[in-house]
Amino acid sequence: MKVKAILTSVMLAATITATAGGILTNTNQSIDFLRNPARDAAIGLDGVYSNPAGVAFMPEGFHFGFNWQYAHQTRTVESTSPYFALGRKNNGQTTKTFEGVADAPCIPSLQAAYNTGNWSWQANFSVPGGGGKCEYERGVGSFETAVGAIAQKLSATSAMLNGMISPLGASVPSVSGYDVDGYMKGKQYYFGVQIGAARKINENLSVYGGLRLLYGSARYEARLNNIRVMDGANGRTLPEYIIGVTEGLTNAKANLQTAIQTKVGGYMGNGMSQQEAMAQPDVVALVQSGQKLQGAADQVATEGEKLAPYANGMNLKSDQTGWGIAPIIGVDYKLGDFNFAAKYEFKTRMRMKNNSDLESAMIPATAKYVDGTSVPEDAPALLTIGAQWSVLDNVRLNMGYHHFFDKQAHWYDNSQKLLDGGTNEYLVGAEWDVNNKLTISGGLQCTRYQLTDAYMNDMSFVTPSYSFGFGAKYKLKENVSLNLAYFQTNYEDYDMDTPEQNMESMGIKIPAGHNTFTRTNRVLGLGVEVTL
């Protein structure tokens, strides 16, 4: 792994991922979902997204709903590396916590349906992916480890050089650690417009067909400033360090040349020829030292060239946009007190085109952001299956299952191939009509990703989770209802040992370490439904 690959990937790869659903998909498209996520076989206006075939069984007329959600998410990585101890701000600790904060202050969605006869004409606007911004104020562990590896390399170089030239009355700057300031802010929105129609085949069966247009927009702003190597409390920029080393070697070579001339002059003063004087053992030793010094100077010049791209840090702006269209089909079937439904969303082929100030890339990691190129970011196909049991006239129990076909999607650098399989979700919930105005509900969702250590990294990650939601629906008027809900996702920890990595361009190895990943997610939602 090369230095620039680490630096650029860290600062740019953080994205705002789903608040509920698969790796790249948001399924929380209504307040009804927040208060009971098992809505895959429920009959309601939110079914325009979750059970579109079932909407055909709603009363005739025009139905309209608006939903607003606020989501707050954190991503935390507890990272361990021996190089963290070299960091000026780390107090000698080898374990450090890195946190990114993602806020989505407004995740809107609109559902509309016009039911007439056996037909239901439907439209939906939502944010099926992304939905906010994420900010890393301190960077992440893999970035700091890379800078620490540079400092460790330069520390060894300085120690070697000082051991060589200190007898000559010269020195180069020593290196005891590093310092760096990193910052990244990214935002990502995938807007979806869905249209379709459902038809009742009979009083028990309905089917649906539709299309969703997905438009993606993302922006990343990254700064990487003040990379410095430390000599105790004193810091030097990389160019300043190279200048200091060059000056030390220049002084050493001058002192050595003076020593050689003094020795040779002494021997010649005793009657030796210059050739005989140059052949004396102590003079030969000094000449050989000079050759070693020249080799060291050449090595420093080479390392200086390798460090040059990082001398002034990095300031980068990158915008990505793209779109895709995918069909959606669904079916709903009633059987006594039970209702069953299924929906299949086909894969959405997405290619995000870059508009950035990065015109070329010398390494694979930066290729994702080269101006004018396109990046594959497919929304995977999704199968949902649900069942609802009306235990009483005013009590309903719900169950659901989701499967995201992640490995059949195409993502940047074929990262989907690193997964063991697609994502599975299991959902249960219940609703109780307390009276003819008030309905309360609650539910649970369990999400299981098929993760591998090869897929996981500290720049963009998910972990297995379970979620719960609860809330209420209240009829303000016969044709106007208000929804209010709270939804929270609790993520498990994911532990992995990071392997030793090579920074080939500088001949540096990053030692093995350890990462523990986790996240938090909380959503508050408010919505209104109107029937005309």
C-alpha cells in the first residue's frame, strides 16, 4: 500500500450510508416504518414504497403523505498501532479512538396514490441512499499510521546519518515523532422518484409494476495540512527536514575534505609524494567515508523526491453525480385474517461521474476521483417478503424479511466480491388501534451483513445491528392523520486484526495492528397524511 493511497482514501472515502437497510440502501422511507419497520405486508399509504401492490386495497380517492426525518449517526473506530505513540497529540498511547459524525437534518419523502376502481396509480419521492453529511475532524487510524510510518523511517535515517557524521563535527535533525492535521467533510444524497400502478385482480389478489429513477449527488472536501516531523518539542515540515539533512551532510563532507587535505599535507611535508600520501591507511579510510557520505546524500535526495508530493499537504474538492433506472414489481394476497406481500426491486446500474480538481492519478486509490471519470456505485437488487395477521379487529402483528443482492451489484474496485454474501434483515412488529383516532405501534429489525475482514476498513464500514422503533398515528380529522415516531439502531462491535502492509514507494512497512468498529444511529420523524 502506498502512502498517497492511504492519505487520499482516508480523506475521501467516508460517505453517509443508510440509516436503516442494506449497505447502500435506505428503507426508512416513512414515519410508519419508523414506528413499526415490519411494513412489508401492511396496507397503508406508506406501501407506495414498502408494499405497492397492497395500496390497491385502500379506499378510493386521492391519498397524499409527507414525511420528514432527522437522523444523527456516529462511526467509531478504536485503532491500535505502535506508531501512534510517536504522535505529538497522542501522549505516548498506542490505542486511539477516531469518530466521524454524520447528520442528516432533513430526509424527506412523499407518497401519493390515486385509487379508482381496480386501479391504484402511485408516485413516490424519497432518498433511498445517503441522506446527509459526515465530518471527520481528526482523520482516521490508517492515515495516522501511514504518517507514523514515515516518521519512523526518517527517525532511523537520522540516527544512521548522525552516527556516521557526528565524528566529523556535523549533525542532521533527529526525528522523535510526527504531527499532522487532517479534516474531511462529505455529503451524499441519492434521490429517488418512483412511479407505478397496481391492479386488483380480484378481492384477494393485486399486482404492481413500476420504475424508479435514482439520481446520485455527492461532494467531498478534504484538507491534509501541517505534516511535520518532530524533534522533541520542535517540529519541521518535510521540506525543512530534507534541507536540514542536506545541510548536515554538506557540512560533514566539507569537514571530511578538510581532514583529508590536512592528512595528505602532513605526509607530503614528510617527503611523501601525493600518490603515496593518498595510499596511507588513515587517508584511505577517510576517502571511503567520503564515498559513504555521498551514497547517503544520494539516498536522502531520493527520499526527498518521494516525500515531495506530501510536502504541502492536500486540498481537494470532488463532486460526483450519476443516475440510473430500475423496474419494481410486487404482489399482495389476502387470506382470511392474513395478508401476504412480496416486492422485488431490480438492481439499479449507477455510474457516478467525477467533476474534481484531480486531473490525474498515479495510483489506484486516487483513480476514483479523477476528473471526468465514472465510478460504479450500483444500488443492489432487493427482495422483501411480509405477512400481517389481524389478531383482532384493532390489533395487527407483522413480520418481514429483506434480502439485498450485494454481491451481484458492481461497486468501485469490485469491493462487493470481498463480501461473503448479501445482506439479510428480519423484522417483527405490532399495531394497536386504541380507538378510532389513535394507533400506537412498535417493532424490531435485525440486520446481518455478510462481512469479511478483507471488506472492512476504517474509512467506510458497517456492522451487524438490531433496531427498534415506536410511535403513534393520530387522526386530526377524518381525512387528516399525523404520524410521530422514534427509531434507533444499536450496532455490534466488529473486531479485526489488520495485517502488515507495505508502502512500496518509500520502502516502509506498516506493522500489524487492530481495529474495533461500531456505530450509532438515531432517527426522529414526523409525517402527515391527507385523503381527498
